[in-house]
Amino acid sequence: MNKNIYSQISIPEIAKHCEISQSGLKRIFAKSTGYPVHKYFLKMKLNAASMCIKNGESITDTAIKFGFPSQSYFSVVFKREIGISPTNYKLLTRKE
């Protein structure tokens, strides 16, 4: 998943790579992480994206970099999952 953080990866692709059934992957993954596969991957992306924003990368460039279809969709997801908009996050974490 780390190697594919900048792209979209599907559960069937992950299951095939791990040589396990999709249902087995979902069950084992949720048991070991406490999250469904897609939610965990989204959290990974947003954590990495928040570091990019904190380091001064533009929100639009960050959205594109992590494979979101638009900056506005990225902003909606970021706010829903992180609890603050990317713009406000950038303002709160900018380096002086």
C-alpha cells in the first residue's frame, strides 16, 4: 500500500498481490488494523497529504499527487476525515 500511495489501488489488486481472497483480506485486515482496507488506505493518503501541505505544497498539487479527481473532492474528504479544511490546516501548520 505504501508503494501505491500516489495511485488508486483496489481491494482485488491487493488481494491478488497477497495471494488471498478478497473476503479473507477484508476480514484479516479489519481484525489487525481496526479499519476496512479502503478506509485505512485513505487515512494513509491523508496523513501523507497533510505532511505535504504542512511543508508548503499547494492543496491542488497535493490533491493531484495523491490521485484525487479534483481539489474540491480532496478538500471535502480531508475535512471529513481530518476535521479541518486543508486551507485551515495549511494556515495552522505553516512554517514561520
